[in-house]
Amino acid sequence: MCDVNNNTQLPDYDRPPVVEVILGVQFEHLPKFKNAHLGSFWNSLDNDKWCIIEDAPFLPPQFERFEDTAQWHDGLQLRLKREAACRLQIRNSLQDRMIQVQNSRFHFNWLGKSGGKYIRYQEVFKEFDSSLEQFRHFLREGDIGDIQPNQWEITYVNHIPCGSVWSNPEDWGFFKLIRPPDISEELAVSESFEGNWHFVIPPQKGRLHIHWQHVVGASANGQEEEFIRLVSTARGVIESESSVFESVTNGLALGRRVIVSSFKELMSNKANQYWGLKNDNT
């Protein structure tokens, strides 16, 4: 795939709350690919490095559609045929990288920790690109076929702990999509909230999905705490005017720009300063 480095200016933070970045591609079902190939693919990797494996539920196909009758919730397309297929998660020995593969999906995860060093997108993309090429090589060598991408997807997961930019639900206005409730505290007091927002990436290149969840449980550090889990996913179509894999590269870069720029615009000035917003270029 092509080089992702460009001169696009994006917000840059010293201490962003991002704890996970996921780059992925969805592709057409491969008739010859069976569950047994998941283990064979793992064996084709460096097992000293990629040494932790776990089964995970199969992810159904998703498409961002823009027909007159289509709405954002139609992006989820369920298979009518029952499948015993599964997804394999392969972690490295440091548990800061993960490859996820199934018949129709390939994802690469950077796994961070709250307050830890943030890895730059170019490095994550390079590792995703290399791992995807290893998977494609495995498919070709096994006479299984090659992937035909039909959707790109990028996700940023942020953990915003209590005691950082918020201390109670009344402080959640730091995220501009949430308004403090207009209700007397004598009647009711805010306790928790979970919500979703969906935006079209013009001109119908995909969508940005944002999910807010108030969590009391294990954080990215593995410790029990109270935090906001803010997940931003950009997903879009494969452009027909360029090569398929160039379209995947360009789509992921577009999704990254939309996620990072919208994060800055949706946060209050105080919150942006807390995370060390330096300027609008990387």
C-alpha cells in the first residue's frame, strides 16, 4: 500500500487519553477459508513474538450505506445463514499489539495504557500494513485466494478517568455533545449516561460513530476505577476510482483525520489544555 505520510495538519497532544487504536479492513468472504486456517496463520508468524492467542466471537459484516432508504443503523448487516466461524485474537509477548483475523475481517490493534506513551499513527499503520501483507501471503501460499476489501475501518478508544477533566456527571459538559440536565437537584441528580452519535463523512465517504460509556471497572491499566470510555470509529466505502488497497490506505487516513480533528472540536478548551494540546499540526 502507499505511503501515509502527508502534510495534513492535525491536532497534536502531549498526553492524549487514547488507550487503543485499531486499524482494520473488511473483505469479501473467502469460500476456501476455514476455521483451521486461523491456527495455521498463527503458526506462520513468529510464535516467540506472537505467543498469546484467544478465540473471540465472529464479527458480522458491516456496511455504511447511503441509499435513500438506508439509515446509519442499516450499517449492520446480519448473515441469515448460521456460521460456526470465529475470530482469532493474537497478542504479542508485551501485550501492546494484537492481530485479529476471521474470514471477512483483518484488524491490527495498538494497546496502550492510561497516561502511557502514545504511539504515532504512521507507526501503527506500518505495522498494520506489514501484518496484512503477511496474511495475504499466507492466503496465496495456501491457494486460499486473496482478500477483496469492501470497507475500511479505524477506531480510537479513549479512557477519561474521574479526577481528570471531570469529578461528577455535572462536569460532563467538557464533551460538547452532552448538555448538563435542566432539572432541579431536589427532584433528581445525574448518576450515569451512555449514548451514541452518528455523523456522515462528506460527500458520503463513510460515517463517524461516537460511543460514550460511563464505566466503573478495570481500566486499560488493569486497575479498578471510574472512567469515561469514549470510542470513535470511522468506517467507509472503498473508492472505485483508485486501486483497492490504495483506497484502504486513503480511507484509513481520512478516518484518522476525522476522528482526531473531531475529538479536538468536541472537547472544551479546558479539556484540550489538560491533555496538552500543542497546536493543530503533527
